Amino acid sequence: MSTTSSGRWRWLAFAAALAATLMDLLDSTIANVAAPAIRDDLGGSYADLQWIAAAYTLAMAVMLLTGGRLGDMFGRRRMLLIGAAGFTAASVASALAPSVETLIAFRAIQGGVGAVMVPQVFGLIRDLFKPQEMGKAFAILGPACGLSAILGPVVSGLLIDADLFATGWRMIFLVNVPIGVFVLVAGAKHLPDVAPTARTKGFDLGGVAVAAIGAFMLVYPLVQGRELGWPNWSKAMLAASIPVLAGFGAYQVRRRRAGATPLIETSIFRTRSYVSGIGFAVVFLGAMGGVTLTLGVLLQVGLGYSPIHASLTTAPFALGGFIGSAAGGMLMHKVGRTIVQAGLAVMGIGLVGLYAVLEQAGTGVSSADIAGPMLVSGIGMGAIWVPMFEIIVGDVADHEVGSASGVLQAVQQLGMSLGVAAIGTVFFGALGAHGARADFVSAAELTTLITVGLIAAAFAVSYLLPRQARQPHAPADFGAAEPAFA
């Protein structure tokens, strides 16, 4: 098949690739609202609530380092279809999970196979469209991705409340089945089957193992340490994660010098603004991951809201995110990092407003009380979300963009995992032994202040980012630099 499909079926093939991305985006956030309902049904601890979200993003963070390489080695169409099949099967397994432990395991599998599927999308779009047509495709892809990621919690609440076929929370995973079937059928028939581009079939299994061990050693004690009383081994594991992850970097350098293909192009870390961007992404996305989890738990477990009530309460955040995303996308090439800084300021104002409302209203807080702060926070978040990737890779050399984007996508997922682990641990630790309604509100006030601090830290780091977003280059580079949403 040629690198571009016939005009008649090109957009159907594009819809299949887009649907694969949307499945991942919905599942990265859809479980946050469902977590309390899952715990009511399957039991488990507060740490398990954290793992339902963190297992997915942690597995994806590690496997994203390899997903793009697999597409280069074996063909993007083939790996997207394999990933979509695995994702659909893992979704069914998650829906049928008999215990919280098996659900967490299947969520990790979901994230792992999702990381095989998602990196193929941008390359397939380049294969589908001629250079002059690619702008139309990305004009659809960007807003659709942003809106899907933001709407995940709202969709979750609607599905749980609808209780279709008496499935309850399980429908948030079963909804992937028709989407996955569409991806497989339409993708197998209409996506271009372009020959693999990798010159060699070498695969760095050792690098994957070291990265996985280091990431697990970092996240696991953060989630489980509080529940177990912070035993010495948890502290030792947390401390040891740093040299293990540093060893991963050194190992990648040695592979490059030995002439082998590393998982990542280590030269990207010589660009100071890019390294600063990695730190920025971890801090900002950690704040995002933590506040999403704690709000869901506050509203449902602490205040007794139903899933749909909790979803509608946070809907202004989704609406604000859509507005902010549109503004960020339009302004990023005009004002550069200033739009990110403005977004951080607006988001910080919204979170301070949320803290003030919780402090004043206490256990009597209502959906109407927090609607304004949530809307403002969402506008700020959206203004950061879309331009963030393009700005962080702004100073990276053209031949390094693919590797830089892949690492940034992995860091995005790891940052979300760390936010869920760290901020979630503070939140649940602040509840005390009884976990009364007032305790939940107080814990939410504390984590909101921590999030404001993280936003302030991200604002300080933002001055080290490139001044301008990366300008669109030739089509071969354009897709690789596109942001991934979580």
C-alpha cells in the first residue's frame, strides 16, 4: 500500500487512529471518579484507590520508552492493532475483575499495551496524509485529545449512574469494547501498512527492566508507606530509586558509545531548557494527578455525593479546560512560554479560591460553591496543557525531537503517578483514624494548598523553558513533536 490511503477511506482510517488515542485518554482519568464505587464493591484500602490510577500511568510511563521503537521495528500499523487488541482485552478483564488486586493488575496491563498503541498514531497520520493536508488532521486531533482527557471523570460519572445492564462501575471499562472493535476492524482494513523503518531489530530489554524497577521503587513506597507505618524498607526503597534511575541513564550512554541502539537519545539531556521542561512536567502533572484523585474521594467518600453528582460538580473544570485549551493552542506560537505562565497564574488563583471556599463553607460546601474556582482552575490548566509539549521541545534539535517527545510522554505519565502517590498519601494520612466528614474537608484543604505550592514551583521553573514554542517543521518532524494528553 502507498504511504497515503485513497481519499475515500483516508478519514475512516484517521478515525480509527484517533479512536485508539481517545481510548487511552479516557482510561487515564476515567477511573478516578469510579475509585470509591470500586472500593465499595470490591473492598480494599485507601492505598488501593491510589493504585487503581497509578498502576495504569506507571506501566504506561515505562512502556512508552519502547512503544515507538516497536513501531519502527515491526511496523506502526501492526503494533497499533496489537496494542488495540491488548487494550480491549485488558479492558474486559478489568471489567470482570473479582477483586481489587486483580483489577490493579489488569490496569497495569492496560497501561502497558496502551503504550504500545499510542505512539504509533502520529506516524500513521503522516503516512495517511499528504503534507498540505496534515494540518486539517492535527486541527481535529488536538482538541479531540484535550477534550477527551478532560471529560474522562464526567463520562465516568454518567456511566456509573446509568448502571447499564446492572454493570455499575464496570461499564467504564466495557465501553472500550465497541471502540476497540472499531479500531481493529477499520484499522486492519484502511490504515496504511508501511514497511518498518528501523535499520536493526535490536531491543534494549535491559534498559526496560532497569527503568521499570527504578520507577516502581519510586512510586511503591509513596503509596504503601503510609498504610504500613513507614517501615525502614520503604524509606530505603525510596532512597535507592534515585541511583537506580541514574544508573538507567548511565546505561543508555554506554549502549550508545558501544554502537547499540538505546531506548532514548541521551544527547537531549544536554539541552538545559529541555531538562528544565522535564522538571516542569513532573511538578505540574504531579499536581494534576493528585488534585484529581483527592477531589473525587472528597466529593464521594467525604461528602457522600453520588458518582454523577461528583462528575457534574467537577464539570466546570472540564469546561474551563476546553476554553483554556483553545486559547493555549491559538496563542502558543505568538507569545511562547508566556501563555504557560499566564495559565499557571490563573490556575493558581482558581486553586486558592477553592481553598477559600472549603475553608469557609466546611462540611456544608456545595457544588455551586466550588463551581467558580473549578472553572477558573480549568481555564488555567487548559492554557498550559496544549502548548506545554511544544514549548518544552522548543530548543531540541530536529533529529532529537522524536526521542525528546517520547521521553516527555513517559515523564508525563510518571508525573501523574507520583502526584497520585504523594498527594494521595498526604490526603489519606490527614484523615486520621475515623475519617469524619470534617476530616475529609480539612485533608482537601491541605492538599489544595500543597497543589498551590506545586503550581508556584512550576511557575518559577517556567522561566527556564524555551521562550518560544517549537515552530511546525517538515511533516516528518511535526507528528513526533505533537503533545500527548493524559
